[in-house]
Amino acid sequence: MSTKVAVVTGGNKGIGLAIVRGLCKQFTGDVYLTARDVSRGESAVQALSSEGLTAMFHQLDISDSKSITAAADFFSQKYGGVDVLINNAGIAFKVADTAPFAVQAEVTLKTNFFGTRDVMTHFLPLIKTGGRVVNVSSFVSARALNQCSPTLQARFRCDDITEEQLVDLMKSFVDEAKKGEHKHGGWPETAYGVSKIGVTTLSMIHARQLSKSRPSDQVLVNACCPGWVRTDMAGSKAPKSPDEGAITPIYLALLPPGATEPNGKFVSDKKVQPW
């Protein structure tokens, strides 16, 4: 029987590292911490080793298509696929950042949405029977969705929105932000929020696609909010520790064999949330 494998993107710090730590304790198989920076990733693996935990490292930069392809090839050849994929890597501009909104929109979506989508494009075909895919989104996605125009809300909530239509919407946000016209287009003033609308919606689309194309494989795809967690990104005032933030992603990653729900949902505190 082949060794099972779990892959976590953005795993060298914060919530990602906490997810890797939890999987090392609970997942039966190899756990890979992936990160953009090799030295930081390897240092994180060493830190886990000092805790008595065994993780492995592979370089993966979700904003670099060559890096994604190389990682996908590695897991395909070594393991014949992937059992658990947790897309955690992402960025956020600080509130006080002076970068123009147009820049924030382009940079944030390039990583958080388009980078995550590229990973899914290459890794979804590798997800094994009974596999679990977890995309780390945010409660900000639901809040940002409610701040969109009624027309945009309806499109994002549509049960048959396609991946191509979603990509077009994300591109239109960036284009309108560059022109300073995003508010007129019905978009909220949050690049991070819009990027996570994309991640949550993409999760729902992929869950539907897999249910149709591979119905007997019982692959579950969900988006989740870890909560407001004390990280470099979210700040020191957040109420949750990284390990507490990792609880829901790990719960979804370890849904038992034969489980059919949740699938294609937005989950927080281990409960399905409205979308």
C-alpha cells in the first residue's frame, strides 16, 4: 500500500506551520511543508524536529508556474498523487500600507487567487480517491461579498458559475481597480476580501466539477476561515493562536473515509457558514 502524503502551501510560519504541526501529530503518512523560500522552509522543518515531529520540505512558490509544475511532478512521481492538499499560502497588505489600491489589487489577486488557482490546476488531477482539498480563505470573503453590488453577489452565489466566469470577474476587478473604477463597478474597497471571494467561490466550483467528473472518488473540496489568528499578517491583537487557527483546516483535511459532507462549502469553527 502506497504511503499517503499531505501537502501544505505557505507552511513555514503562522497558520501554515501550525497546520503542518497538527498534521504531523494526526495524519498517517508523510507531511510536506512547502514554502517559497528554501532556507525558511528548511528552518521550519528543523524547528518541528526539535518538537519531536517529522515533516518534509519541498520548495513551492504559488506565484511561480515553474515552481508549481516542478512540485506537482515531484509528488506525482514519488507518491503517485496527493491525499491531502491544503492551500494556505497568501499575502495581505497592512492597513497602513501606502501602496495605491490599484497595486494592492493586482499584487494581492496575483498570489491569493491566481496563484491558488494555478496550484489547483496542476494538483487537482493528482488528488487520489478519498482525497481532501482545503483552501484557506477568510471571514473577510463573506463580508466583502455582502459589500458587493447585488449583481455581483448573485454571480458569485450562482450554483452554475464556471471557473472561466470567475476568472473573468477577478480580472475585471483588477482592471477596474487600475482605472479607479472598481467602486462604480460594484466592488468593495478590499483587495484581500475580493481575493478571498475568489478562493471561496473557486472551492465551490471545483467541488462541483469533481462530483460530476469523479463521483466515485469521494474527493472533498472546501474553503475555510481559520478565524482571526495572531500572525505576522493579522497582527498581535488577534484572539486565536496559530494552533487554534489550524483546527478547522485540519478538521477538513482529515474528514473520515466515506464522508460526503461538507463539500463545496465555506467552513469556520468546524461549521458550515452561509455564503
